[in-house]
Amino acid sequence: PLCAPSRASHLTGVYPHIHGAVHNKREVNKEITTWPEMLQEAGYRTGFVGKIHYGGTADIRPGFDRWVSFPGQGEYVDPTFNVDGEKVERKGYHTDLLAEYALEFLDETDDRPWALCLWYKAPHSPFTPPDRYAETYKDAQPPLPATLGASRDGKAISVQTGEGPGCTDDWFPDGKFQAGKSWDHFMKDYARTIRGNDDALGQILDRLDKMGEAENTLVIHTADHGFFNGEFGLGNKRWMY
């Protein structure tokens, strides 16, 4: 339930205690070969666009012909990227810019088969949506979690106390929830930010259609973890629960 260990597992196919990136600042064991390295050796053109996180740097990792990333969490607005080893400052919204780089990769003229990792920062605290969705869902009432007031009896001690490592956010009906926002504000920004992700993914799928590649492309849509939205009164993440 943490960013870097999950992302490293996606690339290596093994658990964190095997690949070594057991927290966000730890690198992957260099003796482990990732699947992009295998595809590259098999003649694929490979690209990585987005959040890598493990090791805490945006340094180029093995197995990729094209590299666009950023250190740590990056910034939602006007981010700085490492583009093939060069520091590039961009204006705009992070998710949109990642989609732009991904589309550039797809548009390259190359006869080789290809594999692309498009790994967003969003949705992640502070859940900053693109400006075009700043007022979307303004009058909506997000549904409360079914387990909002459920008992924590019998759960792990950290779940009972809401004080797991890095998990000081908790549910206060009359106060703030996550990222300094009320629960209602948080849920709307969460949905708005995800809608920005949907836009970016939609651009990629539309381009595959136009390229005539959609029926010959495997698209895997997954995530590194989720956030508690008040279930059992919990916020943040990090619990194996």
C-alpha cells in the first residue's frame, strides 16, 4: 500500500522483500532484471513516462529507450521532468503533460514492436485537479462510505488507533480530513483529479484506434495503491487492509 514498493513490484514481478525497494527511498536490487529490460533485449522499443519514485530520484532506470520522469512526488502544476537525462521545466498540468509525452512516443516512426509505461502521479495528495474541473461536481453530494462508523475492534492496533507509520490523518466529522481539506472537499477533488487521469488515458486509447493498433495492443490499467476515504474512520494509506 505504498508507492515505490508497489511500482518496483510492477516492473520486477516480485514482492518488495525480494526486489529490495521496501520503502520510497530504496532502490531496486540491481541483480533483478525487469520485464522492460527483457523486452528491450527481445527487440522492443521501450518507454517510461511518469512517476518511478523508488530511490527518490528521477534517474534513468535500465530497460528504457525513452525516459520521462521526476523525483519523488513531483508537482501538479508547472513540473520539472528528467527527459532522457536532461532537466526540462514545463508549464501546465502534470497529468496532461505526461499524456503529451506518451503520445509523442506513440507517434515516433519505428518498425519495432513497443512497450510503454505511462505512470501518473495523480490521483495523490494533495489531490489537485486540472483547472478545467475545478468546479465540477460542485453541487454533488459524495456518498458516505458504508463503513464510516464501523467498529475497529479486532483490527490491527494501528488500524484501531489510526496512527500507523505516516498515517496521522484521521476522520474528524467537524474538522479536516486529508490534505487539509474537509471530507466533502477532499472527495470532490479526488473525483476531479481522477477525471483528469481519465482524459489522459482516453487520449492514448484514441490514438491507438487512429493508428490501427488497438486490437494489437495489450493495455493494463492498474494502480500502486489506494487511499482510505473515511472507511472505518481512516484516511491516508499504508495499512495492509
